[in-house]
Amino acid sequence: MIHNPSFLSVMIFGGFVAFTLALSFYFAAKTKSAAGYFAAGGQIHWFVNGVAFAGDYLSAASFLGICGTIAFYGYDGFLYSVGFLAGWVVALFVVAEPLKRLGKYTFADALNSQFQSRGITLAAGISTLVVSVFYLIPQMVGAGSLIKPLLGFPHEVGVVLVGVVVVLIVATAGMVSTTYVQFIKGSLLVLFSGILTVMILNRGLTVDTTELANSPQTMVIKKDGTKFINGIPQGQKEGQADLRSVGHLSKLPGGKTETGPLGPVAYLAALQNSEVVLWSKKETTSAEGDKTMTWTPQPTSGAQVLKPGNSPIFKGLQKDQLFARLDFLSLMLALFCGTASLPHILIRYYTVKDQTAARLSTVVGIATIGVFYVLTLFLGLGAMTSGRLDLTDSNMAAPLLAKSFGETLFAIISAIAFTTVLGTVSGLIVAASGAVVHDLLTSVLRWDLNDHEKVRIGKIASVVVGIFAILLGILFKDMNAGFLVGWAFSVAASANLPSLVMLLFWKRTTKQGITAAIFVGLISSMVWILLSADTFQKVYGYTADQAATLAKVPFSQPGLVTIPLGFLTLVLVSLITTGTRTNPASEQDTH
């Protein structure tokens, strides 16, 4: 779909970016030490850190990906919200205080605090890099999607723009500026999502029975890249056409055409008794290499929309297919266990002064995140019925919903969404650069670096990781951000959680067990993903039938197999090796 940028959108967007960069340059003058660059010197207030937790966590996947999945498929998208939020239970009750006690800069500090093993540091450093890169992909994809309607640039230009701005943020002031960017965008995201939800409820639901709104749409992409919409060349000049925006109800209870303002419960009840038009997509490729995509309207009962199983990811749930159910359980397990395993979340515990502040930060983060995820249900359903959905890009559902209320709100929501991407990507790059400098160079290779050199190399590493993130964001541009995050959580939970949990709760854990568990969890989860049907179809480009035949694993989400495999590996290796801890976890305090 072709989007026309507005002057107002460009100005508001530019203002947000300018303020973000100004904040970074301000804090750059105050950030000289390695502790300040990688962990903000442990001086962030617990409330600021708690909201920054939310800012870090409410990424492109949460805002763009989840809202888009709900808008296109209904309740299935909300299952991601449930899994993401539930994962904070592990973070609060298992990880928060012990991690603060055991670490200093990075996740590897916590694992290695009782062993001083280069093997652990190497494994944890590599894991941090891999997980950070996996999590960077959906953020950059979301950024590229966002820039298209906002500024009118191609996806690739949007990804490069985000990469450049983020590298500037991280390379100037590190964790300090990253924290305050996340605090500001977390606050604004929840505030304006609440305002948008109130506007959705006030508008209510409306029926659209026009023939144009209920007719199929076709896009043909020729081998040379030219596009045709329903047989007409795509464009906005005379004699050209574009895909229509979609999203509406075809029936309301009692034969009504509109409901008027509704409360939250009444909104869901009215939707449940209505008929919603969802859109199924069929894609074919001709012998000449031309790709044809056809979207067909599918009138669906509201009750069905509010049940799981409408999306391709979860469709097997309604058909009682064993592997589909295992795939769903595997995803939920990864979301539940992944939060406490994400490097950019874990290092945030080092930005506060003590264990109490770490716990309070987590409570504030859970409250902020919980409120937002409740709002995502209404944002997604509101987008579903807004008449503004872009059939070619599910990641744009929330910003285009805002556009249905006017350009000003669209500009603000888009700018906030962009800042959302900036904050999360900044945190990930700080975590990755910290792993390079503190774990791999200083601890493993034993480079003798002073504070100035650590910060300088950290900045260089952030530039390299930023360039890599840009390339991946372009490569995976057609995939939903929320779906991609599921993979990142699976890799994080498989590689990191078994070692962290067993270190805290099993005294016989050895350094060899931790090292082996990290490598086994990391490699097995990545190999599983690369051999799955989803990857064959959405990354390698095969059709759904070909992907199902070529896939080497029975379901696509690895967590159900690879997370227990990580625990089993740690236990077995620990039992056949010996190791000595310097201090019990309950007593050690490195601060």
C-alpha cells in the first residue's frame, strides 16, 4: 500500500528524534567510566528504572506486532500479551534480587560470580550476543514498517534511519541515555495507548455493508518489481490503483448499524455478538516468477474472533492437532521463561543501587506492562474494525488506527512507536557491546583495558552491532514483529534460564554444567528454528505445502524441547564433574 506523509507527521516525528538525541548528548558529558556507560553507575532511581523496564520490554513486538496480530486474527494476538506478562512472575520471584547481588555489568557476571571460569564467561557472552541479535530483528522490522506511512520512505530507508539514530544514542552516553529514553517512551506509550483506547470505546462499532468493502483484492508483483492492483498498475496517478484500506463489521446484534459509545465490557460483548470481516491471504508464484497475492474477505462471528485458533500460528488448536497444540505450548513456555533470560532486561538490574531497588523496579515494571497489555486488546480490536488496515503489513495496525482519528494523533502515536523501537534497540546494543568488552575481551581474552578504553571499544562494538541489525531488519522485512520475538524468547530461555535457575537453587551446579547448558540450549534452539516449517516458508521462501514436507522438526517453536534439554544437560554434566564455589549465592554481595 502507498502511504502519503504529512507535514505535521514529519514535524512531530522530527521533534521526538531531536529531543531523544539532545538527551543523549546531554548525558554523554556525564558518562566517562565503564560503570557509567554499561550500567549507569548503579544510580538510577527504582521508579525510573521500573518504567524503563516497561520501556525496554514494550518493544516493536508488543506495540506493533501484538496489535497487528489481534487486528488480523483476533484473540490469538492477545495470547502473546498473556505470555509476555506472565514471564515477569519469574523475573520478580526468581531473578531480581539474586541477579543484583551477583552481578556488576553483564549477565555473565552473575553466572560466573562463584566460579571465575573463562568458559562460563565465553558461553554467556556469546549467548548475550546471539539473543540480542535475534531480538533486534523484530525491532528493526517494526521500524521499517513504521517509517513507510510516516515519512513515505521505503522499508530499507526506515531501517537504516533507525540504525543510525540508535547508534548515535548508544555511542554517546550508553546506558544512562538509554534508560531515560526508555522511561520517557514507556510513560508516553501507556498514556497515549490509554487515550486511544478511550477514543475507540467512545466511537463504538459501526457496520459497513458496501460491496466495495466486501470484495476480494489482488496484488501481482512482476519479476521486474512492478505491481498491479486488481489488474491495474499500482500508483496514485490517473489510471492507476492501490490496495484499499480494510477492517469492518458486517453485522451488529439486533440489526443495528452502529452502537454509539460503549464501556470496555459492553464493547467486548457487542463484538462477540457481531459478525467481523477477517481477510484470508493466498499466495502463488507463476512459472515466470510473478507473485500473486489475493486477499479474500471472510465474515466471521465475533465469538470466533474472541477465541484462539484463527491465525496460521494457532489454527491447529481448533482442529485438535497434536503438533499444533505442542507448538502453542512451546511458544507459551518460551514467553513465560524468556523474560528472565533476556540480556537487555537482566542488565537493567545493575542500574539501581541495591536489591530492594531491584525488587521495587520489577513491581513498577509489572504494573506498567500489565496496564499496557490490557490496552493492546482494545487497540487490536479497534484496528480490526477501523477501516484503516493495510493488508500488506500487519505491523502498521496501531499507527493506522490512530490515523483514523486524525493526522495529529497518528503523528504522535507513530513518533512514540518509533521511540519505542529506539529504546529497545538501544538497550539491546548496550547489552551486546557490554558482552563484547566486559565478557569476551576483558574476561576471556584478558585484554588489559582501562575505563576509557572499555568505553571506546564499547562504542565501536555498538556501531558494528547496529550495522548488523540494519542488515537483518532489511532481510526479514515481510515478517510480523510479534512472531519474530517468539523465536528470540525461545533462544533466550533455552540458553540462559537453566543455568541461572540451577545456579541459584542447586548447590551441586558446576562451571562445566553451566557452560555446557548454555551452549546446548543456544545451539539446539537455533538449529530447531532453522529446520522448522515456519522458517522454510517465511525465511527460505517455500510454499506452505513445500515447507511442511521439507521441515525436519514436527513443530516450529523449540522451547518445549530445548528448555528442558538445557536443564538436563546442566544436571548430567554437573553430576559427572566437580566444581568449587567461592561463596554461596545467598551470602555473596559484590556491591
